[in-house]
Amino acid sequence: MTEHVLIETANGVLTLTLNRPEKKNALTPEMYEALGDAIDNAADDPNVRCILIQANGDMFTSGNDLATFAAVNAGDNSRNERRGASALIQALGRAKTPVVAAVNGRAVGVGTTMLMHCDLVFLAEDALLTTPFVNLALVPEAASSITLPARIGHARAFSMFVLGEAVDAKKAEAWGIANAVVPLSELRATARKAAEAVASKPPSAVAITKALMREPERYLARMQEEGVHFSAQLKTAEAAEAFAAFREKRAPDFSKVS
């Protein structure tokens, strides 16, 4: 449990609120684990028929704390960010309970890839989705190398992954990432109304429908495959240059990296 994830259950909806606004909701290992445990536990809780994920502050999440990645690159094996991330990623991959997301502001990295595992996604008008993995000399995660191309097509997904293309709320809706774009002032109410509507439906019919629409074994296998590459890339010279450039607020130079 962590103060940076608020957990509440009401009207059949388990609400998980990212609560680290002073750090743009950058995800720590403890946050990943709290979110993953809550999602896993929901499957056996008769009081939970839908999960709603939202965030306090002006940003959904800035993704991983790059200082942690840099520490791994520098050889600090005690900073195993992938262990924490896997808790959330794998929980989403095997989730039996429907998941609704309410996204405001920027959603970086896993903040975007996790949406591919959500059943309903609502975006505020200020939402901006990015997956800058390659810019950081890393690779996609959360089975997004499968789920994002399946959702929006190879060309668009490649542009997001490799060129770091940012996708605004209207484009995300048009591409099928989100169900609707609403004013920020209406985001939480809209998402909660949808979550409570899901919770009011026949639970077994909902669960079976969700299961039939997904391929959890394939997703989990791809997560493992991506994780091997991600962990290896974290320790490369490419990543060292990317993290240094970010820290020094300059453009990275990969021309001399082999």
C-alpha cells in the first residue's frame, strides 16, 4: 500500500487514483505494485464489478521516473524498476474485471500503453498521449507491440513508438484509442457514470464478454518477451546517452553509439 495510490470502492466500482501530482504522477515501484495488487484482488471481490483508473493533478502520469532508469543503467541493481512495473502490466494483461480509464493531461509511456488494456477510455480535451520508448533507447512494453498496432494500425503505432509522435485527444478518439473526449470539468463524472453502468450489468455475462474479446495468454507472453529486451536496453550505451541528454536538456547523439 502507498499514499500515492488512493483506493476506494463504491457502487460496485473500485476507483484507483494516482496521487503523486507534485511529481506529475511518475510511477514508483510501490505504486506499480499497489495498482497491480488492487486489480488482481478485484477478480475475487464480489463488491467490485468495474475498475476506474484516474489521476489527481494536471497530468495522468509522466510514466517511469527516469532517475530510476538511469540508476539501473549505471549498475545499481537494487533499483529494479521492471519488477515493480511488471506487477501492474501483468495484472492488466490478465484482468477479468472491466477497466475504465479517465485521462487528463499527458499520459507518457505506460500511461498510454495501459490504455490498450482498458475496456472504456475517456479523455479530457487536454489529454496528450506519447510512447517515447525509442527516444530513450528502450522498447515497447505492456504487450503494446501487439495491442497498439492492433488498435490503430502498424504505421501509426510505428510513428508513436519510433518517432515519438504525440497524439492529442481528438486524434486518439478518431483512431479508436478512446471512446470519447470531454471537457476536463466533466471527465470524472463521465467516466464514473460509465463505470457504474458497467457495474450494473449481469457480472458473468460482462466477464465472459471481456474474456472472449481478449487474448491474455498471448499478451502475457509478449510482456515477458518485451521485458527481456527492455531490461537489456536499460543497460546499453544507447540508453546512457539518452538519459544523459534528458538530464542535460539537449538532443541525444547516437551517431557514435554502437
